[in-house]
Amino acid sequence: MVDFPPTFVDGFHDEKKIRKMKYNKLGPTDLMVSRLSLGSGGFSHFYGDYSLEECRLLVRESLESGINYIDTGPWYGHGTAEKILGQCLRDIPRQAYYIGSKVGRYEADPKFMFDFSAEKTRESVKKSLETLGVGYIDVMQVHDCEFASSLDIILNETLPTLQEFVNEGKIRFIGITGYPNSILKEVIERSRVKISTVLSYTRLTMIDRSLNEFIPFYKTHDIGIINASVHAMGLLTNGGPQIWHPASDYLKKICLEAGNFCKENGVELGKLALHFALLQNGPDTILTGVNTRALFEINLDVVQNGLSEKELQVYEEVMIRFFSALEETHWEGVELKKFAEDSYSAFL
């Protein structure tokens, strides 16, 4: 007999599909999260065109299929993603899902992009609760900690303010996100507020395995690990990334060549990227952002059925031919540098 997760709702879920999904405890929380989670960054212009109706159908299908953790935040589409997700959840039983949102990153304008102050954090949490139409948020995360002018403001204002909402029952658990895991590690070491989760994105993929260096630390400190963007924000797909992607031309070229090789063999590179992520030990859930049911079904098929014999052959060849001897594997520091330059220009 398979034990259903606490999010199972009789009459709403497809029991056969639920039985095919694996669930893991998210760190010290009582959240039993699905192996595959749904990111809502695509519910905005960030990743091209999207449709409200398609997003609504996608959310319902993914939840019915056993996905129970959804990630969002006010940064995605500068409020669009949270708004659309809230509309998508209107007719969904609240018990059927866990939701994670964020504070700290907001507007496109560099002058207003980041604000980790207590006042803004308080305002942001209240707005997210209202926009999403929920009475509580399961995991509220500090978004991209590395962009704070000083980690002191996160430690002394952002996190204590989130703890106030935990005490009030409006937030269940607190998490942090960021690109450099070294920064997340420092926040955890210095924080007086209990941090329950980390969201690390694009750092445990076919091209970058640096998250592995930090997994023992996170596990020792009883931190739940969300491995996000295993497709490297579109780099590891046949379609390629959006124009704003911060990777170098070198890395984009290698991934493009890998994608073209996959196309020639009738294989989707994105499936291989998810397969790689599923082989890794440590993360409690894999967070992938999609905005169509077609993309979701591709990901779900990999989780439930793995790769075909041909896909496995192509996977092995791609790993050897394109990714075994990369001269660089990440773009750490690139976005920080650009933000500093844009901020300087904005205040001239």
C-alpha cells in the first residue's frame, strides 16, 4: 500500500498518477514534497509568450498528477507570475499544494530591484498572501541574497521580519535562494533565525555540479534542498536560452552544439538534463519552470518512465562529447557586475 502525501485530496487527485510520484521530506519541515516541482517563472514575459488559460490548465494537470510544490515570487514578470498563479489556484483545494514565494527582489529598474528592508519585507509578504489568495505561505524565501548591499540587512531585518510572520502563522517555514552557494552557506552560519530550505539554481546540472560541494553542509545543518533550473535557464534545451541569459558566448556555443546534436538524433536535450538531475543524490525536489502542458508532460514522462534506450545512448555521448572537458561551467559574478554597472548608471 502506497502512503499518499498529506496533500492528497480524495476526488481531486488521480490516484494512479499519485502512486507513480516519489515524495521526500523537505529538510526539517513536515512538507512531503514531490520529486518534481513546478516553477512559475514562465507565467510572465521572462520566458517568452504565455497564456493564462494554458497556465490554469497546466497548474491543475500538474497538481492532479502528483506535483505538490509550486514556486513563485514577485520578481517573475514583476508581479505577473504571482497574479496569474493566484488566479490558477482559485478552484484548487488549498490542501492539495504547498507554495513557496519570495521577498527581496521586485522591479526591473535597478533603483527598485532589490529591497531587503524590514518595511518592504513586511509589505511584500502581505501582498503575496493577498495576490495568491491564500491564508498562509508554506515557504517564504529571501530572493538572491548575494545582491544585498550587506548580508547584515538580511540577517538583521529580512529574516527577523519573516520570523514574525512565522509566529503569526502566515508563513510556515523560511528559506533562502541565490546563485553562489558560498553566500547561502554564510547566511546559514550567521543567522539567528531558523532557515529551513535553500533554493540553489543551475548549480547541479549537466554543465555545473558545484552544488555537490555544499550538500554535506546543508545536510549537516538540516536544510532542505531545492535543486532549481536543472535546464540551466534554457541552456540545456533544444530551443536554447532567452536573449538575456548571462552565460558566456563560449558556454552558449557548447550548449547550442549539444542541442543541435540532440536535434539531429531526434532527442530533446531538456529530457537528458532532467535525467541527469534525477540521478543526483541530495536534493529533496527538482524545480522546473514550464508554462505549457506539453513541456510539463515531457518532464513528467522522464520522472515516471526514464529515458528510452536511444535517449540513454545520446545522453552518454552528449556528456562525453560536449560536457566532459568544459573550460568554464558557470557565470558567477556576471550578474552582480552588471547590476552594479546598471545601478551606477541609474543614479547618474
